[in-house]
Amino acid sequence: MTAQTGHMGRNDALRAARLRAGWRTLEQAAARLTQHGQQLLDDRQFSVSARTWRRWEGAHPGWPAEETAIVLHDALGRWPEDLGFTTPPGWIRPEHHEEADVKRRAFVSVTAAALVAGPFAPQHVDPALIDYFRQQLEGHYRADMLLGPHDLIGTVSAQYQLIDKLIRSAKGETRRGLLRIGAAYAALVGWLYQDAGDMGGASFWRGVTQEIAMRSRDAHLIGYSLVNQAQVRTDLGDGPAVIDLCEAALAGPDRLVPKVRVMALQQQAHGASLVRDRGAVDRLIDQADALLGRVDDALPWGNACRRTPGYLEVQRATCYGRLGLGAQALALWDQVLQIVPETARRDRGVYLARHATAAAGAGEPDQALEIARTAADIAAQTRSARMRRELVALQQAMRPWQDAPVGQDLAEVLAPVTEGS
């Protein structure tokens, strides 16, 4: 369905719906929709500004975020395509209550994968299943890069549930092998929740990872599980906790494989950036860099340091951006993004959003806008909450130019993925 915009360069469909609702001004409409959305979604952060509503009633209203579309429908009784918005390809109308029920069922189902009562009836467990699950795990890592979190959470957690069932019957080395691969699957589910923006789900599954790692008595996995916990704390902005967890991982035995030490050192650098310690950031990443060439294990998990081009410079650039070192971060992102492949779509989108924020911090708003165009397209495709969060940070960095044409253009570019944040 095409937009129903009037002949005078405005969206008459939305204007008419607003007036029918008794909202006489744009300011009143924005305030009423904000109030309605906060009540409907139980989210005090939901907000629509008068400026956004003014754009919606203009000739180019764009398309609202999915949550905002739900609120508009609930408040005005019509979906966005019937309110003059420009319908994107593939849009399917969500039904709020059905969607909420589905999400609740999905969360219960996925969480139940880690909480199935036992024991199960004994069964023979072939050791070859360990290699089967290892191969499947590598495929999940590749799919995550291409699809994003939402389409994989159910699949990966269901496989974890099967592994857990087999662990209860397996014996000896087969059981230990399944515990090790089960910890890797739980870690991936935790990461998917984290990327989807559900920090509660992420924390739950990181806890499952740590429990299974401890049961496996594998020192490498235990260190890996602590770094996983630190990743969640990084996203929560808790620098001291990140440092504590990484120091605990690094306090493990000297035989800890270089990969785990690299992961712990770079994650501790993120903790250092959160407590504003630039010297520690460089020292820790340099220590990790000295170990990177020694990463040669055959473990199926935690291979981002080998798989990601410019892995440690990505971490350094991210830390520099967090420290407000815009020019230094910008120079690093310029280098990194030349070698990140297009196939790493979601990670590339996150890096582009950080690159744009660095450009803003370096006083280059026009460059930030051009970079943001591509990042916003990827964010809309992958529905990554991590990317959306980075784009919100970009908006904040661009506040000095919010009333200039470049700032207004940025608001229009980001509106489909950041409104309602």
C-alpha cells in the first residue's frame, strides 16, 4: 500500500486521524502518544517528540519503528500504512497481544531448555555425537553473522536441550566432551540474547555457561565463561566488575590456552575504558597482541580473535571511542573497515555505527552522516539491539549539530531504527 499523502505536501491521513482523536496540536499528539506508549509497553523510555510528529505529517513521513507502529495502531486504531506512512517491502502487520504471547512462550521455551527436570531414561550415547554438535556449532556461528540473533535463539537453545539430555545418560569421556560442547552452546545462546538487547536473558545463559564449564572441570572453558560474564557487564557499563571477572580468568593456570588469555585481556581493556584508564587500555591490548600469533588450538568456541579481521584494533578503536578520543578512534576505524568483509554484515554494521560516532567526536558531522546511512540500513535488516544502541550513541554525539541541516538529515536517516528508544 502506498503512502496517502495529500496534494499540499503533507500527510493528510495521519493529520485526520490525529484530529479525530482530539489531538489539536502536534505537541499534544506527541505527548499523548508518548504517554500511551509508555502505558502500553510498560516502558518509561518510550518517547515521540513533536519534531518527529511534524515529520510524520510532512511529505516524507518515512516508517516508524515496530514498537511505535504498535502504539500508533493501539492509539489511533489504524496501522502505519493506513496513516500515510511509506510502507517498506516485506512489512507484515504485528498484532500486539499475539506477539507478546509469542515472545513470552518463546522465552519460557528457551529458558526451559536449561531447566528440564531429570533424570531422563538412560540411553546409549555415541561419542560421534560430540563431533556432530561441534560441526553444527560452527554453522551457527556463521549463521549468526548473516542473520542476527532473533532467528537463531530457538534453534540453538533446542540443540542445547538435546545436549543436556544426552549428558544425563553419557559416561566417562563422552560425558565430559558433551559438557564442554554444551557450555559452548549455552554461551552462544547468551550472546544471542545480548545482541537482541535482552540483558536478563543474556545473564541467565551466561550463568548456565559458567555452571556447565565448572562441571566440565575444563580450565579453558571456565576462563571463557568468566569472560562471557564480563561481556554482559561491559554492556551494563560496570567497569569494575569487568576488571574483576577478567582478572579472575587470568589468575587461572599458566597452561591456559592463549586464546582465552587474549579474550580476557581485551575484555579487561573494555573495563579499563569504562573507568577512564587510557594507559591500561593500551597496555592490555598490547599484551593481547603479543599472544595473538600463538592462538592455534582446535577448540570450537571463542574464535572471534581468529575469524575477525583486525580483531584487536576493533577493540582498541571501541575503547578509544568510549574514552572520547574521537580523532584516534576515527583513524583506527578507517583502517579496520577496509579489511572487514561485506559478508560480516552485522559486525560491520556495529563498526560503522562506532565509526560514525568517532567522526562526530572528531568534528566531522558530514562524514558521520554518510557512514550512518549504511549502518542504519544494516540495523533495520538484522534487528540487532546492539547496533541500535550504537546508533542512539551516535545521535547523542551529533547533538551539537541537531538543528543544522546535517543533524536534521541524520534524524531522518536514523528514525526507522531509533525512534521509541
